[in-house]
Amino acid sequence: MPDSDAPDREQNRFTARAARYARVGANVGGIAARMAATRMFGGGDRAGNAAELAAALGGLKGPIMKVAQLMATIPDLLPPEYATELTKLQADAPPMGWAFVKRRMLAELGADWQQKFAEFEHKPAAAASLGQVHRARAHEGALLACKLQYADMQSAVEADLKQLEWLFAIHRRMDPAIDTTEISKEIGERVREELDYEREAKHAALYQHMLADVAEVKVPRAWPKLSTRRLLTLDWLEGTRLLTHKGAPIEIRNVLAVAMFKAWWHPFSRFGVIHGDPHLGNYTVFARDDVPSGINLLDYGCVRIFPPKFVGGVVDLYRGLLDGRDDLVVHAYETWGFKRLSREVIDILNIWARFIYGPLLDDRVRTIADGVAPSEYGRREAFRVHQALKEKGPVTVPQEFVFMDRAAVGLGGVFLHLDARLNYYRLFNEAIEHFSVERVAERQNSALVAAGLGKP
């Protein structure tokens, strides 16, 4: 039978989308106009405009806030005043009320949805920009984490990504040293993927396969019969927040840092897969015999699967910097898709590469920052790169490179918080021992098939 309510629902979606365009566009557009005037005539209050922009985006409590947070973590994408303000945005949206939750759960699992759980807590355990998590219990007794997506997020995401062009227009007007075209494309693809909870369930299965032999990292199972494209049910993993261990003895902090390192580098170096959202809220700490022993990896929405040759570029650049082999360095950048490379541009890119790879090139026990104040970590290098690109650029950042760089910086931020002291050189060389592009391709194909993702 035809759905007589479909036109009304479509009109409601269109109305909501139009209203969102208007709200975001008016707020961001007005600020953009003032920023353009500041750029043209000088003076102005960049810090004040930045704070106003953060308030305009944060007030929406939706996908645009997630995108803004993401942009703030990509080095040098926005002027520093804007990056600083956007990093303050919190991914805590007002939760849906119980009546709303019941309607959404009925839409996902049917009228008898409550009978499919032994228990389902009314109050959410967490709320974020795209959905909220409820604690539940299966009839088999297992504790569950049910992530329920907010209504009409598809329309909201499309509206927000459209308005994202305002922010990129701001960047292009103020500082065209970096071409943001590919960055915009990559952000759009990854945020859209985060709406597909069936894909996220397969990502969780992929990580279970890749980290099966890594005792320091726990990955939850998905529950397919209690999941849909907009509802994801995983094992509930008990744990404490990572930052509660900042004051723990150095031995504990080192154990947690090693677990973080393996959770990130093991899948990438062996399977060509990264967890692209190293946000502190995506990890908790589990204990064995009351001793913090590793991390729970909780969120699989932002996962990036790379061609094996891209991983080869990462290893080539490392070995080129380590051994002073310019041929490997150039080959790595070309493998990643950087174009129009001159000697001057390569030297500029190497400033940032030596910063990112620095701890991995240094065969000794050290902190990640090695004496640099956390608030200044990476800023000097980013400034030098930016100033140099103004003269020699613009440089188009390849699409695949965006989340690799962002995740590496985010992972470094976790190590900064833990103030761990490790030999990162040895950890990395263990990860790439016996590395070959062919071996990564073989492992990746096997893992993707096992997780139901097929071949890349």
C-alpha cells in the first residue's frame, strides 16, 4: 500500500532542513562577512569573532558541531583563534526524553522492542552530537550499550555539510596557502559514514579480528538482531575515563600509553586501517585484579581503510627520514598524492613530517613532547610550514592524508595527557617489522571479508 504520510514526512524533513540552513547560514554567514571585512580593511576582533563562531555552531548541538571539532584538530586548517575556540565545543547534546526514545526504538525494532531486552534504562548513559547511548541487558544476561541515532540526522548532516562551505570559504579568503578542496571531500565522506550503524557494526567486527591477539585492547561485540542502520547494540565494556589516570604512577600511565599505541598502529601497519577519531571520550580503561591494564575501544563510526600502498608511503617516509634517503621521502609524498612537488615544497613538508615522526625516530625513552610545553606542542612547526607555504604554495592536501594526519595528532594528544615515558622508536619498529605492501594487502583482504565488509 502507498504510504499516505510520506509527502507530509518529506515536507517536514524539507522544512527542518531549510530551517537549519537558515540558522547556520545566518550565524556563520554574518561572522564570515565581518571576518572578510577584517581581512580587507585590517583591524577587527578575530578572537571575538572566533568565540562568536564557536557559540553559533555549538548552539546547534548537531553534526556541524562534530565537523567543527574535527576541523579544529586538523593542523593549520583554520586561523589559531578559531581552532582554539572550536576545540572547546563539547560533544554533549541535550538527550532525547523517554517518550521520544520509545518512538525511535519502535521505528527501529518494532512494537515489541522492549520485550527484546531483559532491561533497558530510560536515562541515557551518554549523549553526543549524532545520537545517545542507553545501557541495557540481554536476556542472556550480557550488559549492552545501545546507541540510538537522533531523528532525521541524514537531513541535518547534509544541511551542515552544505554550510561547511562557509567555513572553508573563510579559510580560502584569509589564508590560501593550503587548498582545502580534498579536505572538504574527505570530511563529508567520513561524516556520512558515521550515520550508517550497520557499517559501524562491521567496523567493530573488523577491529575484533585485527586486535584479537592484542591483550591490552578490548573490542565489543555487535548484536545484529538488536541493531539496525540507525540503532547499534554492542557489548557494554566496564571502564573508567582515561583522564582519571593522569595522576597514576608512571608505570600505569606507560601501560595505558602502550595500549593506545597498539590500538592505533597495529591495525594501520598490518591491515591499513585507522581509527580516525582519537577523542578521549572514545576510550575507557579496564582493570585486571583492580590494576589498570588496558583500554576499551568504544566507537567505530570514523574508521578509515587505506590502500596498502598508502601504508607503504608512511613506512617509506619514516625510513627516508631515518636514513637520510631523499628518494624514499619523495616517493612517499608522491604515493600519497601530493602533486607539483619542488625541492622547496618537499623541505616544507618535511618540517611537519619530522614533527609527526620525531618520537619514532629517537631511540630512547622520552615523553612525546620531550620538554616542549603541551600548549606549544606542534605550534612552532605548524607556523613555519604555514609561513613557508604562503611563499611556495598553495599545496593541495590529498584526501586520504587528512584523517591520517588528524589521527596522528590526536593520538599524540592522548600521550601528552598521560605524560607517558616510552621508547616510541622501538614500539614503532616492532609494529613495522617484516613490513611489506603485499603482506598488508593480503591481511587487509582477509580481515575485510571476515568482517563482512568485502574487498576494498
